[in-house]
Amino acid sequence: MTARELRELTEAELTEKARAFREELFKLRLRASVTQLENPMRIRVLRRDLARIATVLLERVRGAAPTEGEKA
């Protein structure tokens, strides 16, 4: 997901998405320790998506609206 897509979601939707991503990440890490994953890049994608969600939530808490330069 892109940051632009995440900014369009509500806080409740963001927290639910973060919870689902954390759960999937946990399951992938567990599976990776036991067997080989079909798509190991999925772990990286999930970690980055979680970071994007955390960034968007923090922006909202601080009241920072993205400027034109940040939207690109």
C-alpha cells in the first residue's frame, strides 16, 4: 500500500489493518523458522507497510498535514 492510500483511511481502519499485518507477519516469521517460505519478500513488504501505517497515525496525532512536496 502506498502512503497516499493509507492517508485516505480512518484511524479505526488503520489500526485494524496494522493488527492484521502484525498477525500475518508473526505467522510468516513462525513459518520461516520451520520451513522455507514461498515468498520471503512478503515479510519485508509487511514490515514496510506497518511502518507506513505508524507514520500516518503519528502524523495525525501530531496534526501534521502533508505538504505538496510530501505528496509526491
